[in-house]
Amino acid sequence: MTRAQRTVAVAALVVLAAGLAAGLLPAAGSNLGQGLSSLLTLAAAWTAAVLGLRAAMRTSNLRNRVAWRLQCAAYLAWSFGPVSWAWYYLVADGSPQPSPGLIVIRLAFFVLMLAAIWAMSRAAGNRARLRMILDAVVAAAAVFIVAWGGIFGEIWERAGAGRAGVAFGLTYALSDMILLIFLAVLVATEIPSGHRRGPLLVMATLATITIADVTFTHRVMYEGRPFDAINPGMWTLAFAFSAVAALGYRGTSPRRETATTSRFAVYGPYLPIVPAAVTLAARIATGSMPRAAEVVGLVVLFTAVLIRQVLVLGENLALLRRLEVSERGLQHKATHDALTGLGNRAMLTARLHELLPAPPRRLSLLFLDLDDFKEVNDSLGHPAGDVVLTTVAARLTTVLRQDDTVVRLGGDEFAVLLDDFDGDPRALARRMLDMFQEPFEIGGRHIALGCSVGLVEVEAGDARTAMELLRDADIAMYAVKRGGKNNVQLFNPDLHHTTSEELELRADLVRALDDGQLHAAYQPICDAATGEIRGFEALARWTHPTLGPIRPDRFIAIAERAHLSRRVTAAMLDSALADLGGWIDAGAPGHLKVSVNVSAAEISDPALPVRLRDALARRRLHGHNLVVEITETALMEHSECVVTAIRRIQALGIGLAIDDFGTGYSSLARLNRFNVESLKIDKQFVDDLGTPRGRDMIAALVALARSCGMATIAEGVEETSQRETLRDLGCDQIQGYLFSRPVPAADVPALLGTKVA
């Protein structure tokens, strides 16, 4: 037990002993005993106030400090009541009587405590706070109707000429109940479960005071004596709860959440209407008409509900407008390149899907790649490279028609789709090359660059898919690269077999797969809040015997063109599951996950679920240990086959993640068809976190994922500030160089158990 815990325990025992003494002293029946018990309750209230002031000094949060100080002022105001009782018993030597001064004391306690509860609120904006007040008013009105119909109404009717004393007691009891309800609504709707201990202890204080005041009112009515053993003991116990809350406070507070989406926050405020309606219905059924006070309570209840409905309706309309704007922004982001403003690969793919099923006119696709662009980045830096890319984009638009589709595919690659072009596409391509004759001016320096263009022409009846057209245009462009660059090449089927370098590398890749040369490197996926490792992504790596490390994008592209994707996936799957089984056997958590990428072509393979099942069985692992990652583009082609395959995979308990989310062209309706476990936010969104628009985009992606029940994983996190912003925006997990670069399997055990600082 820590020193702080011992202090809290000792303080609790002392105050409980004082409460017991306060309850036993009046049993003697003397004015002295009753007066001393009043002084003990006074001491308890002051103790809670002093400890509350001490707690206020511990926090740097202004709202928390104000809340503690208002709470202490409320306790001090309450303490004037026991002072009055003690004066009657010890000085005036008579029976205490209710007085207007005590009503003023109670009013001061009520107002100060209500202000303290208001200061505790973490709601962002006046609308949210007004909604919290309306929720509390609805609950208070409903409880008032039930209480008046069951207890207080009968007491009031029987009081007759003695209603002054009963009104005094009812004022105390009802004000206590209102405070208790307001605090309960605040705790239930705004305070996270891990930060509720202090507010719950304050609720215990108000609940105990409420019970004591209700028994006080009952005794005034039925026994003619307002004060006996139970009241001072309960009052003292009440402030014991607040004293313990103040002692246990460490100056921290829950982080304000960006949104509250719990079902209780939506339906909870309407639940109190049910018992109120049942109470009134029971009275009417028994022939008793509702009392005037109950009618007033009913009017207050439905007025508050009506105002809340109007408020919520306005908020929902505003939310729908924001979501509409966000979705338009997401769609624009998903189909446009952030640097150049041109369309991106997703836009081109969508346009091809639109035109390819039965092209009424001739289509031409041009694939452009800048020559020697890497040297610009290496010698002048990436900002200079960005200037070149934006200049190329601007020049392309000047030589094209308004209806032509021009996109940046990524890096220094561009594509142009010509729909029903009357002229010669090769002549247009040469005009594009001519525009590169004008040097690019960067920082006072003039740089000359060339461009290699691959051309594919599509006639009616062409059965090639969008991916195949891009592949063929890419092959034609690489033929230009091999032939000396800065030229145009029309695709023909023979080009598939004329790239000796690619053929040799393809043969080497086959041997590498046969000999087990491919291996997996692992990059941790960490919890954004705690920094703990939740799993790893397995990334394919190939070290060529003579050429050294081959870039993954290079050999993966070759594998896809050579229909070797299945073998690459099988190699990565077997390697990743074998390594994961070894880590778990060595003591790693059994819930550890490993993610394996599956290509768009392979996800619809009917045999894939069987291979996944067999691979898990060989390593004695379960479905929850494996996550299959697919890109958004995989959802675009063969959608029905993909749906069937994904459902069979998920039936095995295997998780599904959408990789590079936001860069493809998935609609909300399409995403909703899949029970996706997580969405991986692409690095380009993370890189834009430094701008308000970038943060808004991430927030919209997180909100979209949550609405579909999906977790979010941000890729490419390299800076602590990015991690903190992502955590604040509600992103669940992070992946990137901030924690670790991809490492060999042998280095993973050293990472397990560590976390992001």
C-alpha cells in the first residue's frame, strides 16, 4: 500500500469514526449530546472543504480548480445549518425550528454545488452543455413526478397546518435530488469509466445527504422531531466520501473526447419518461387525479424533451452537412493527387471501368514517365522535384482537350486517357515530348528533362481490363526506357517477351521462391494511446545473390505480371506464421497478430481460404492471429468474387484490413458490405497532419471507420507530434519509423514488451 493510499484509508477511518460518534451522541437524549453531534457534522463538512481546497491546488486545469473551489464553498455554506442546530441546543437550550435563514443556506449550497457540477463538465461548446442541462432536467422532472406521487405528495397532503416545516424539509430533499441527478447525468454521459472514482464519491455524498434529508422530512411529519441519531451520522458519513475523493485526487483529469457515440448518450435521456408515465398512469387507473405539482413536473418534463429534440434535430442537420462536406472532400482526396491537383490512379481506374465494357469510340491510354527524375531529387532535393512535377502537370493540361483525363499515377509517372480522339495519338504524344524541350526553371537554375511515353490503343471488342491496360502501357513505356528514353512506343504483344532484363529477373525470382530466398521483415503495429505492440506487418524482402537487395515494388510488380503473386503470398504467409508461432512459444502474448498482404488478383481465388486455413493449422495458430491486408483497388474488380472469398476467410476468424485506405475509390456502400476489422490510413494523409485540412481529413476517416465498427491504423508515422495528434483524433493504432523500421524476425523478440515513448 502506497503512502497516499494509507493516508486515504486513515482519513476514511477517522471520518467514519466521527460519523459513528455523531450518530451515537444524540442517543443520550440530552441537548449537549445533540449539540456536540451537530458540531461533529460541522467538522466533517469543514474537513471535506479544506481537503477540497488542497485538491484544487494540485491541478493546473482551470475548470477543475474552479470545480473544486465551488464544491468547497458549497460545503462551507451547508455547514451553517449544523451551526444553527448547535446554537439551539448548546446556547438557546431549546428545540431547533426551521427558519428562513436555513432556506437561504440551502439555496446557497444548491447554487454553489450546481455551479461546481457545471464546471466539471467536459462538454465542448454551449450546445453540448445545454443538452446536458436538458437531460438533467428531464431526469429530475421524471424523478420528481415519481417521488411526489409515491412519497412527497402524501406527506404534503397530510401536513395540513404544519406545512411550513414540511416545505422546509421538502426543499432540502428535492434540491438534493436535483443535484444528484445533474451529477449522475454528467458522470454517465461525459466522464470516461477510468476517471469516475472521484465524481462517484461526490455522488455518494449527495446521495447520503438526500437520504438524511428525506428521513428528516419524514420525522417532521410523522414523529414531530426533526433530529435524532441517524441524521448527524449520515451527514458526517456523506462528507467522508468527499474527503476521500479529495485525498485521492492527483491533479489529473480525463482528456476531452472529440465525440460521444455511446447508446446511453442517445437513448438514456428519454428513459426517465417511462417511470414517470407509469406513475401517472397508475394514479389515473386507481381513480386518483394527478396533483398540481405532478402536472407541473409533467409540463417541465415534456417541455425539456421538446427543446432537446429541436436541439438534437439542429445538431443532426449540422452533422449531416459536415458529413456531406467531409465525404465530398474524401472523394476528392481519393480521386485527386494532392501535389499537382490532377486526378490519380483511382480516378483513371474508375474512368476506364466506365468506358471499357462496351467502348463506343476509340480509346487511347498514354503512360508517361520522366527520364532521370531521380537525379533532380537527389541533387536538388524533393522540393525541387515537386516544382518539376507541378510544372509538368500544368504543361500537360495545355496540350490536351478539356474532356481528356490526365492523372498522376505516383512518383514521376503520369497517364492520359483520350476518349474518341480524332487525331493520331502518337502525334499528340510527340507534342507532349516537345513541351519537355523547354527547360524547367528551379531556383534560378535551368534543368532539362526528357519523358518516356508508352501508348495503348483500345478498339471496340477489346477484352482487356483496366489493370491490364495499365500494365501494357507500362510495358510499352519501359520499352522506351530500354531503347534510349525520350520517345514514344506503341504497345504490341511482342513487348511482353522482349524485355530481357525483366525476363532474367523473373527467372531469378522463380529460383528465389524455389530456394526460399524471399524472407519477411516485420514492422510493429502499436496502440496509439499506450504505445504497446499489437501486431506486426510482414513485408516481403528479396536479396538477389548478385544484384543485392531488390526493391519490393520492383519484384512484386514482376511477380504480378508473371502470375507469381500466389507463390509470393504463400512464402510470406508460411514465413510469417512460422515466426509468429516461434515468438508465442517463446513467451509472446497469444493474441499477437501478424498481417500479410494479398494482391488484388489473388483475393478472389477460391482456393485462398483453404490455403490460409491449412497454413494456420500447420503452425497450430488460430484465425485471430492472422490479418489479411488488401487494397481498395482489390474491391473494384470482380466484386462478387471478392465478397464470397472475404466471407469465407472471415468465417475462419481471420481479420481483414483495407490497406492504404483513402487512396482508392471505395464508396461507403461498398465498404459496408464487408466486415472489415481495420482501415489502414495511407501515409499521405499522415503527412498532411500539420494542416487544418489534413487533421479534418483524418478525423473524417476515423469517424467513418467508427461508424462501420472498424479500427483505424495510421501508416508512415515518423514524428511524436503526428502520433499525439492521431491519438487525440481517435486513431486506434500506428505504424511507422517512429517506433521501428521493418526488422528481421530475429530482432522481433527484443521489440516485444517495449512501447513508443
